[in-house]
Amino acid sequence: MAHQRVDGKDKRFALQFYGTQGFAALPILLYMVIAAVISIGIRYYGMEALIFASVIGLLAGFFLCRNKLEYWASCVRGLTQFGNANLIFIFIIIAVFGKVLVAGDIGGGLLWIGLNCGLQGGAFVVLVFVGCAVFATGSGAPFPALLALVPIFYPTGIMLGADPTVLVGAMISGVFFGDALSPSSQVIHVTINSQHDPGTGRPADLVEVMKARSPYLVAIALVSAVLFFLLGGAGAATVSPQELAGMADARGLLMFVPIALLLAICVKTRNLLMGVSWAILAGVVLGLASGLMEPAALVSFDFAKQQMHGVFMDGVASSVNLVFASILLFGMIQIAVEGGILEKCCDFLMGLKMAKKPAGAEGIVALGTGVICCLLSGSELPTVIMFKDVVENIGQRPGISANRRSILLTAMATNIPAIVPVNSIFIMGSITLVAGLAGANPALPLVAPVPIFTCCFYPLMLAAVCFGWVVFGWGRKATACKPAIEKKDLVANNG
């Protein structure tokens, strides 16, 4: 495309910046730097740091943008995209569901299982890993799953002698593994529908993608489970066996019924909001009918402080920081897109000599996906949405199949780049949730980002497998397709 420049402006892009269009990337880059300084330098861990960094980044970009009214309109367009707005509602509703489960004493049910089945320490951490994987498999959304499960598993695991850091690493690993196996995964469906065969124009095949990568993923999960078992029991039980027995309540197992209902509806409808809505109703009805919940658990009033409490209001309140951080992040992404940074990056990558060969193109796909994921705080779905077209253009030319491109894109969006301890929403979100739990129960220990990163065994090993896929070409010949030589053919085939 020819560059149309008028008075130093590139008219291809909705947003124009003083000096260089590169300033369209400033909000995200400044966001990363400030988050790193707060996390590493000041050692403050929490979603508030990401919110602060986002606001500073957005304001810096505003003052360097020529058309300032359009700048904020671009931020709003980032939120109004269906996928982004859908995530916001998911964060809110899943937080309410988590509060329903806690109010229904699911923790007491887990304690009962742990004490009666001998699942304590490392064995309980393995149960947490498997439980998070099952929940994420049904929900098809790893971070919302983590948001719901940390308040359930963390206090129980600590009481049963689990190592706090390994316990959080198991939860993060579990939601990634479960999402990778989920037929309703939002990430997988967006990915396979965005990657097409250059000859037929058909999208990637879900079944073939799952068959090709499942042996690797299951092997990684098994090794992870062994590590969680061996290393997860280093914690010290915070209460005596007698106190544990008094807190255990088999009736809390009734709260697994709403979870099962959620998973069934999500698998059938592939709609997490549909499943969570019915699961909340089921949890409330079962909780009240069994006596696990009092009506005050649903709604109560503090007239002295003029506040409302209960599973609904407390659930919404617990998601506020995450919602704010996500809204600001979506705005920064849209500014980068409308400022032309993504297009410039695509042009640069397509011009590299290594992009003409399968190994080089796969390396670019892996590295590019990883960088984007890091910049977007480990948000796997926005990463895929933002980079999917670049992956298709780069991968089609040297004959990388749509299935293999899908595998690389989803794997790179859910390994190390998703858990960078500086700004990962998975790590920072978990720390924020744990801090809230510790505020209510001082016996619960706090956790730090770098140790959590080292205990996320599943995504760490997945990164090693991705390295083997790209560098050693594991499975490349079996999935090769005819290269797309002409760019005009690419356009024609994608219709």
C-alpha cells in the first residue's frame, strides 16, 4: 500500500501522532515499564499497580496524539468490541459465582474430602491442579476460572499443609491445561477460525488440532502433577487436626452441583455467561435449602457505613480492579491498532528473509505472539485477536498449515509470556485475591510474583515444548501444506 502523507501525517491511520506513528505504542510500552518498576523496584504486587501504569500510559499517549478527540474515541472502541465487553461481564458474573460457592461452604466440603481421603499437602495440591483443569475445561475461559477458584482452594489448601506458592502455581497451571483441552475454549475457537488453508481457504480443524497437540499437553500435565505432589507439601498446617475436623462439613459438597451444572451448560452452549447464570441460581437455592446459607449471606445492610454486603455486592466489588485494568488495557490495544503499529510490525516481519522458510516463519510467529502476550499482561484472548492476522499472513507463504499455526499461536499465548511476574494478570490477579483473603484471615500467608512464576510448572514446560516445535521441527512435516506464493492469492483464498 502506498503511503499517503500530508503535512507529515500518514493518512492510512485513524490516529495521528506528533513526530512518529511509533508513539502509538507508547501507552503499552510505558505501561510495561511502570508496572515493572512498581513490581520489581518497589515490590508492590497487585492489580492496582497495573491500573496506575495504564492510566499514566494512556495520558502520555494522549498528549502526543494530534487528533486528541479521536484518541479517546479509539479507547472507547476498544471496549465496545463484543469480545472485550463480553470478558468484562464474565469477570463480574464469575466473581459473584465464586462468592456463592464460598458462602455455600464448599471449602468445608473440600476439607472433608481431604481429611477422609488422606489428601493433604502435595496430594491436595494435585487435586487442586486437576480440579482447576476440569473447571477450565468446562468454562473455556482460564482467567475467569482462576478468579472463581482461588478463594475456594487457597484457604483450604493452606489449612491442609500445602505450600502457598506451589498451590497458586498449581491453580494457574490447571486453568491453562484445562482450557487447552476444552472444546468450548474461546481462545481455541478464535484461533482456528482465523487460520485458513492457502489452497482451499478452509479454517483449521478443531479435532485435528486437538489430536496433534494433546499427547504433548497430557505428558506435560502428568509431569506437572508429579512435581506438584513432590513439592506441594512444604507448607505448615495453620490449624490443629481437631480444628480441621470441626471445620469440615460434607454438606459443602452440594456446591459441586452448581459447578457440574455450569460445566454441562458451557459444554453444550459454549457460552460461559449462560452457564454461570444458572449455576448461581442453583447454588443459592441449594445453599438456602440445605441451611448452608442464611438469607443475610445474599444481601445485608451496614447502616452505620451505608454499605451493602452479600454474595452479589461482594462478588461485584471483588472484580472491580480487574474490570478497570481490563478496560484500560483494551483502550491501549485499540490505540496501538488504530495508530498503525500492528500494520507496521506486520510489514516488518513479512519483509524478513527468515519468514520465507517454515522454521523461520514459525520462529517469528512464536516470538511475535510471545512479545504481544507480554505487552498485554498475559491476556491470551486479546493476544490472539490482535496477532491472528499477522500469524496467518506469515505462516501461509512458506506452507505452514492452518492447524500448526493454530497450535503455535495458542501455545505461545499460554506459556511463559502469560505468566511474566512483572504484569501478568494471572499472577497479579492471584496475588490480589490472596491478599483479600489474608485481610479477612491473617493466618493465610501472602505470596509473591517471582516464586509463583517458578512454580507454574505446566506453562514453563509448555514453553520448552514450543521451543522443540520451532527449533527441531517436531511434527512439521506431518502438517505441511502447499505454500502460498502470491499475496493476491492469499487475499482471494481468504475471501
